[in-house]
Amino acid sequence: MRVTSRNKLVKKILGIKFGYENVSVKGGTGTAYGWCDIIITANDPCPHKQEESPCSSFCLSGICDGNLKLLRGGWGNSARQLKNERIVDQAREALKDIEFDSYYADDGYNTQSSRRSIEVKFRR
């Protein structure tokens, strides 16, 4: 399957799941050809709607104001982190039958990884 066809299929699959207006699928060019960058936009579950600062700097009690769970440093266990993980897991599951190019990481173990990145952006 060609990269452009694959990206259109990815957009269609994720558009059905998350809404077409909430999904952006871009293919890499040049030396990044074959990569698939996916951005999914979702409503921000954090009541503070802060920029990129760690949640722990807003929830001073050490408990996330968004889900009332104990924070584990940075944004660990926060409403944002848990929603981010859930959306990425749902996207991976929806795309499990789509073939993406792979590469071998230069980590000393030649770990095989997919040329696909999934990012979640929260609307404030």
C-alpha cells in the first residue's frame, strides 16, 4: 500500500472513532518518508486548563483536581495523563491491522519500532 493511501485509510479509521475534525494525519517527507504522524485533539479533562506545565505545579495538594487521584510526579496519574494513555491505546487498537514501515533503533539492542507516532493535544 502506498504511503498516501495508508494515511487516508488511517484518517478514515480514526475519524470514525474520534471525529474527522479531531484527527490529523501527516506523512513524513525527505529522509522521514514513510513516517506517519497522527495528532488527535481531545477536550482537556484538567480543570486548570494550563499550558505545558506539569500538573503537580497546579494541584499543590499532590492530588489531581481532575480525577482526585494521587499524583506521581509531573503529570503521572493525572486526568490528562490517563486520558492521553486511553486515547493512544484506542488509536493503536483501531490501527492494529494497518502496516507501517519499521526501523531498528540504535539503542544497542536493535529494537524494532513502528514509523508511526500518535500524539494527543488537549483543547483548553
